[in-house]
Amino acid sequence: MDKTLFNHICVGSFLAICTATDIKTRRVFLAVLAVFGITGIAGLVLYGGSSLPGILGGIGIGAVMIGISLATGGAVGLGDGLVLAVAGLYLGFARNVELLAGGLFLAAAYSIFLLAVRRAGRKKEVPFIPFLFLAFLGTMFFQGR
């Protein structure tokens, strides 16, 4: 198995599991984060990885989201930042920024739709990880990576 396939399987599986738990419980389980974090480190050892700055930058995207969560008192979910940090371990900086941007775009489109059809108000909270998963799938399908 090559590095790219390994990363795609791991990130896809990770986001699918986190999507299911985020929708059902609005939580991210530390055990899932730990398993995929350790698997990501093992993958770096076995297959090599992007440059160290790229990997640290990918993790840094999640760290910034964690900081935003702490600064806003949880307006942005802490679990969202943790998920992005683990995903960044696999994806590196540029692809993790792409994942975040795609997730934000999809979440915004969904929220606008809910507002337009008057199914939710401005304060409605929606789980974010499903949008990250959809953005990842879209990237895989449309860009073939």
C-alpha cells in the first residue's frame, strides 16, 4: 500500500466515524482521536511523510481552531479543532486548509439554506464534522486525490 492510499483510507475512515458520533452525540471521542493519531504517526514512520513544516502546519490548523474554541468559550467546538489537528497529521498544511475551507463553505451553504426556508434561526448550531467529511469526499471525487 502506498502512502497516499493509506492516508486516504485513514482520513476517510476517521472522518466517517467522527461524523457519525458528531451527528448522534455532538461529541468527538478521545479514543478515536488517539487511535487515528497514533496510526498517523505510524504511517509517517512506515511510509514517510510530507516535510516536517508541512505536517506541523497541518496540525497547526487544528491548534488554531482549538485556540478559537477556547477564546470564544466554545462557540467553535473544541472537538472540531482536535479532528482538524489529527487530519492535519495525514494531510499536511495545504490539504488541511483545503479541507477546512471546503467544510466552512458547505456549512455556510447549509446554514443559509436553513435560514432561507425558515427552518432555523441565527443561533442554530449545526455539527461541523459532517461538512469536513463531505469536503473530503468531494476533494477525492472531483480532484482524484
